[in-house]
Amino acid sequence: MTILVTGGAGFIGANFVLDWLAASSESVVNLDKLTYAGNLETLGSLQNNAHHVFVQGDIGDRALVDKLLQTHQPRAVLNFAAESHVDRSIHGPGEFIETNIMGTFRLLEAVRGYWGALHDSPKAAFRFLHVSTDEVYGSLAQKDPAFTETHRYEPNSPYSASKAASDHLVRAWHHTYGLPVLTTNCSNNYGPYHFPEKLIPLMIVNALAGKPLPVYGDGMQVRDWLYVKDHCSAIRRVLEAGRLGETYNVGGWNEKPNIEIVQTVCRLLDELRPQVDGTNYSQQITYVTDRPGHDRRYAIDARKLEQELGWKPAETFESGIRKTVEWYLANPQWVRNVQSGAYREWVQKQYAGAELVP
Ligand code: NAD
Ligand code: DAU
């Protein structure tokens, strides 16, 4: 048995592949374009693992995907591949439309062709699992209830609009063609191998480098944080037992304002890697210009997944963030290696004037 994972060299996809192969002997074909966010070093421990087949390529390359499906005959396709960074989508939405919408469309078409030709039993067992985000639901006011699966779609950024479009395509391929799909909409992840353009790893990396910690606007935007390995266990559970055509929200019931996240990271670093002059890392916090169209609050109601499929996160925010900070302290080489020329250019463009370039 084999599964095909797309985007398995990125943050969540790689954590998923590592966890999957640690627990199972079912092979993984890993299709990843290796954009700036894809990193084979993350998968280094799988180099001699015969159950992992890595293929560099685009989910939108129909001929390649057709060939992979025919050759490996997967029982499921899990689509993690995407352009994922909101700030990048504001600077340049084109790639987001190309991969998240057109790429998902082309992938769905390839999978539909493959699935349609399967015999009864593998056809009935086949699944297409689409990994999506809570950002498709838009922004909540302070006292609004958390997003349920029936909350209307109100995406506000080019990123979330492109993910919303991909969710709609997946839904339509189920309703129109009967493709056996599952969709997960998850809140903000954090944990090992997180690219340091996102809030938590950026704060850890900048704090250690003595750089400013750039907090957008008033820092009171709320996100709902989930340790990445809990997201991976939720995806495994939905793949195993999710009802066809359903969407499942995934979240950790950990709503926190950004400034609190940054202060927590600083406190942990003060404890685990105190500065020689005794100053606190929080002194590096710098308020910067807000993100255009910045969503104020996300919150996930994960009761459907808990009640129907019995899933619960294993980590609290306190245990997960400690593990995360410890991981970054133990893996400075991984961080140095992702801070390539392209990374430096991005930081310069996004935080111009804030002296953040490493
Ligand atoms: P990421 O940016 O770290 O990784 C994306 C991966 O996809 C990279 O390895 C990249 O090389 C690959 N990729 C990009 N375009 C591709 C293409 N056209 N063909 C093949 N591969 C391509 O993203 P992530 O944070 O790991 O997110 C994974 C998925 O989870 C995305 O779909 C994202 O929308 C979703 N999601 C992320 C979060 C989060 O907090 N990071 C939360 C909820 C949902
Ligand atoms: O909610 C799920 C989404 O979470 C995923 O779909 C996205 O792929 C993922 O990138 C993430 O999006 P966010 O925009 O919420 O994550 P980011 O880490 O970029 O920002 C988290 C919050 O921190 C957000 O309110 C913006 C703020 N922020 C971010 C950066 C990079 C800052 O204040 N300063 C920063 O330098």
C-alpha cells in the first residue's frame, strides 16, 4: 500500500511524512516542487528509507502526476502543496493563484482520471484528502463564536482566497464526479522545521540573532495555535475514518494574541538561553507597520472532529511551545541552511528599514 503526499518537503507535509514513516511501513511517494519553502534537509533522516520516494515536481504537471499515479497506484492522495505565506501573497499573488487554484484543479483532474479507472474495491477505498486552512472563513470579532464547518467563506487575503477557491474545487469534484474527498481546515501550526518567515520561528531566530522582533500593528490579533504533530495526527484520523465529502475543522483551543506569543517565546529563551548581559529578549520587541487587510481573529471550533472521530490534541500550548523553542536551540544548522540568498531578499523586502536582514 502507498500514499501520495504533495508538498511533503514543506513544514507540515514533512512533519506528516516523518511521523507517518515512523509509525507505518506503508510507502510514501512525496511530490514537491521544492520552492523556497521546500527543504530536503528536513527529510534527511529518510535518505536510506526504501518506503520514501521523493519526486521533485509540480502538482500542476498533469503528465508527471498521471505517471506517478499509474506507477505507484496509491490508495490515497494527500494534498499539502501550496503557497502558504500571507505576506508573500500580498507582495505577489500570482504564484498563489497558479499553485493553490490551478495546481489543485490539475491535480484533481489527474486523480479523477486515475480513480475512475480503478477496480471496485480500490475505487471504494480511495481517498483524496485536501489540507486547508481556517483563514478561508475570514475574520472574527472579539466575542464571535469560533468557526464551525458551516461558517460561510469570507477570505480576505490573496492567500486565503486562493485556498478558498481550492476548497470549492475539491467540494465540486465530489458533488459532480463523486470523487471521494475529505477536507481539513486547520488553525495556525507551529513546531519543528517551521520556515522562519512565519511568526514563531521568526521570533526565535531573530531573538537569538539580537535582531528586532517585528510585531505588526498593535500585536492584538488573535490566532488559534496547534502543535504541528497534532495537526498530523488529525489528518491521519480523518484519512482513516472521515466521512466522504465532509470538512473537518482542526484546532487546539489555544487562542492567543500575537504579542502574548512573542512574549512567551522571549520568556522561554530567557530561561533556556539567557543573554550574557542579563537583558531580556522582550527588549527586542519592535512594533512595525501592520499587514494590509490583517485579519483580527481566528478561532476554530474542533468539536466535530472530536465528537465524530475521537481526535484530541496531545500537546497543550505550553508543552508545544517549549518543545518548539528547544528544537530551534538544538538545530541552529537547519536554520542557517534555510537562510539562503532568497530568504535574505525576502526579509529585506518585507521588513525594509527594520534592520532585520540576518
Ligand atoms: P509550506 O509553505 O511550509 O510548504 C509548502 C510545500 O509545498 C513546500 O515544500 C513547497 O515546495 C511545496 N509546493 C509549493 N508549490 C508546489 C507545487 N506547485 N507543486 C508541488 N509542491 C509545491 O506550507 P505549510 O505551512 O507546510 O502548509 C502546508 C499546507 O497546510 C498548505 O496547504 C497550507 O495552506 C495548509 N495549512 C497551513 C497552516 C500553517 O499554519 N502553516 C495551517 C493550516 C493549513
Ligand atoms: O491560520 C492558518 C494559517 O496560519 C495558515 O493557513 C497559513 O499558511 C500560515 O502561514 C498561518 O498564517 P498567519 O498569517 O496567521 O501566520 P503568520 O505566522 O504569518 O502570522 C501569524 C500572526 O503574526 C499574524 O497575525 C501576523 C503576525 N505577524 C507575522 C509575522 C511574520 C507579526 O506580527 N509579525 C511578523 O513578522
